[in-house]
Amino acid sequence: MTANAPAASPLSDPGSPRCGHASDPSAAAGGCLGRRVEPYAECLAHLSEADRSAYLTGLQPGADLDHRGTRLSEELLNELLARLRDPATGRPRLGEVSFSGAEFAGDARFDRAEFAGEVEFGGATFTGDARFLGARFDGTASFTGAKFREDAGFLRARFGGDARFDGATFDDQARFRWVDFGGDAQFNQAEFGGDARYSGSGFGGDAEFSGAKFRGHAWFDRAVFGHASAIGPLVCAGELILSGAVFEVAVTIEAATAALVCRRTRWASTAALRLRNAGVDLCDAVLEYPVSVAARSWPFSSNGEDAAGQHMTDARVRVLSLRGVDAAHLVLTDVDLTECRFAGTVHLDQLRLEGRCVLATTPSGIRRRGWWPVRWTPRRTLAEEHHWRATRGSAADGWTPAEDESALEPGALAAVYRQLRKAFEDGKNEPGAADFYYGEMEMRRHDPDTPRAERGLLALYWAVSGYGLRASRALGCLLLAMTATVAVMMLWGLPKDDPKPESTGTVAGRTITLKTDTPDPANPDEPYPERLTSERFEKSLRVVINSVVFRSSGQDLTTIGTYTEMASRLSEPVLLGLAALAVRGRVKR
């Protein structure tokens, strides 16, 4: 039987003689749809009591069954299975079985049943709980198009051949915990109304979930995928849980889901995760080979519907945690990292970020802390910095507090920023690494374990140039320093008058000796307003401009002016250099 093929019904199968009993209230105009039991003219449900007893008495463990289209009550099914129970094992033992199109009224309990041949439940309807706990299917088991109105339980079942559930409908819980799928597990186009649990199951062949829809959570925790090369594309309105799962071969996972939980998941080969609308938790995941996580921008289905009848307009893929992950094998593409926790990631400096990866930013706009206005420098930050600053009473300033754990200290965050900066620099994205350098310096400045003198130096570095990354701040400080220097020069630095040389000499015989001296510049003694003249401003400005380019103006200065020029020649070129460094850091390739 091919995947997604409709189940054969007694009406469409010319080789299936129909019961034709007209008294069945569910029968069509042509009578009952159940297959007649040879050599009788009715199906099992409509046999007379004597004929049914004769038929059941003739059954032996391992017998073949063909009850297509038959409506089986819970009592009748239990009686049928009781006749097939092996006295040696106490388990129902069946040969080839066909219940295509059958209706199981009430609970259908095939617990611990052994199916030695091909099994066909295609198109069957289970109105009550369907239980196959511990059942064993030696051949192909087909439930294609089956409808499970209540719980479907296959706990610890074993499928020796392919397990086909293509197009099946599970209105309530679907329990496939600790199931051994020896062949392919086919759930293409299946729909799950409640939670689907595959916890601890082993997939020996392909795990096919193309077009599957989960309205609840899909649990694949601790499952082992031995040969599954592709899972999905599937859609899940709840969480897709792969925690503790093992992927032994290269695999591609395509899913649109509210959350993808991969805690302690192990990929023993390469993997590609193509996701939509997912919050991804990779905490403590083991990546032995390259694993890529990428956002898919278009829907998985042709009509734009992503999951459980909901149109997911937000296709963002949010990575929530990389703690404990060896990032040397991880590639993130077009993902949202605004909530990601990086602390504790191994080899974080080797993480590869491609495409447009969004990180958290500082709060925007001007905010007030008491009566004091605060405006944060725009930059990319870590979620952990948000959590730390929120603990310092900055939550009102727009910093996001941690929801479920305590914030890390600045010393730990400085190391995280340093490693991310190196990852960007190794990727030849030095402008992108600038914000991480800024964050590293901020955390060092606020770290109480940093020596006080070093913190003071860092504070000065931050104030005058934003750690060499804010050209506007450095140019503003330069302009302020030049203005102050000009003012000092005009008020105290320039002498009252330019000193004029004085010559003195002696005459001895025919020899004349002359000595020329320049008197010391006289300090200005005029009132301050009279010192603020255009001439003195021009001279002061010339002194300052020469100082910025580390040159001497040659202007005669008072003692105060001399020392002011020396300080200017030392500090102002540094500020100019910091401004140039900041510009270079933003445009460097």
C-alpha cells in the first residue's frame, strides 16, 4: 500500500462479499457494509447466536481474520480475541488480519496481541479507547485513514515491518511511548487533536511526518532515530519536544511550532533545523557534527496555513538558550537572539552567525530615574545584561528582568561578551563586534572585583569616548576641551603685551658689546571683559589648533598659558585620535 492511499472499503473491493443485512441502523441503502463470514450470508455482527458460536468455536490461535466494514461491539471483540488467546503465553495470537473500514463501538483492547501476518486497519473507526499496549506486529501494520475518537494507546508496542498511519485522525491523546518501530513509521498527513507522545520510542527506519498537524504537544523525548533522514515538514500548535532524543544519522527537521525543546538532545551526525514561529531551547544539547538552525520565511503548506488551523504571521525563530552547547559546531541563520542565554556555552567564540541575527538592544528614548533624565547609548546587548541591570532598579528604564532565575554578575557577563566579540572578529565583522566590546568594557567597569583604580580609568574612558566607540562623544569632549583652552588663554594665558627685545651694550676702545634680552611676558591685569577681544581670541585659537595637531604655536605665553598649552598638546590629540578610532571601528572591513 502506498503512502496516503485511501483505505479499501468493502463497497469498492469487488472481492469483498457484503453482508447486506438491512436491519443495521448504520447501513446504507444497499444494506450492511460488513464482509460476510464464510460460509454464512452475514457479517460477524449479524450472525445468529448459533452461527456466531460455531464460527468462534472453530477459531484457533494464529487464525487469519477478515472482518472488513464490520461493526464490532466491545463485547463481541473481546469474545473474538478470547478465542485466539494462546494458552501457553496468555496472549491473543492472530495471523493475517483485515479490519479495513470496520467500526469498533466501545473500547477496542488488543493489549499484548501478536499479529503474525499483514495487519490492515485502514479506514477503521475506533469510537472508544483503542488499546494496543504491548502488541507485536511482525508484518506491515496499516492504520491508513483510521479514526481514533478517544485515546489511542500503543505503549511498548513493537512493529517489525512498516507502521502506516498516513492520514489517520487522533481526536484525543495518541500514545506511542516506548514503541519499537522496526521499519518505517509513516504518519504523513496525520492529524492529532490532543498530545502525541513518542517518548522513548525507537525509529529503526524513516520517521515520516510530512504534513502532520499537532494541535497539542508532540513529545519525542528520549526517542532514538536510527535511520531517519527527514522529519516533517510538520506543524505543531504546542511544543515539539526532542529533549534527550538521539539522531544517529544526518537529518533535516522542518517544523512550524510554538516551541522546539532540545534539551540534552544528541546529534551524532549533521543536522539542519528549518523552522518557523519557534522558540528554540538547545540547553545542554550535544552536537558532535555541524548543526544549523535557520528560519524559514515561507509557510510549509501551500495555503499559508502553518499549524492547527492558525495562520502564523510571525515567522520568527527565537533561540532561547545555548547553555552547555559546544558552539564550535553550531550555525545560526536569520534567528532572533533577543532572549537567548549565552552564559555557559562552550567555545562561544567559534559560534557562526549568518544572515540577519537580531539581538536585544538597550532601552530607547529618554527615561527618568527620579528627577534625572537618562538616555542609554544604542547598542546590541545580551539578555543576561538586561536581567542584571533590572536587578539594580533599572527595570523602569526599560531593562527586562529575568523570569525564572537569578541574574549573573558582571564578571561572568564580561567573559561572554569577550567570546562573542571574538566570534564576530573571526568572521571579519569587526563593526558588528564593536557592541560586544562595549558590553565587555561596561561589565568590567561595573564588576566589583575589578580594582578601583582600573574602574576609575574605565569610567574616564567611557565618559570621554564611549570606550573608543562613540565618535560623537569624543568630538564633543574635544570641542569642550578646545573651548576651555581658548577661554583660559584669553583670560590668563596670553601676556598683556607682546614682549619687545631690549638691547644693552658697552664701548671699550673700538669694541662694542651688545646684549639683547626679551623680558618675561607680563600677566594681563586688565578687567576680564577687556581681555575678551578678537585679537586675543585669534591668538588663543591658533595656540589650541596647533596643540590639537601636537605642534607648538610659537606664541609667547604666561606661565599659566604655558602649562595650559602643555596640557592641551597632551589631551586634545588623544581625543581626536579616539574619535578617529571610533569612526574606523564602524567602517573597518
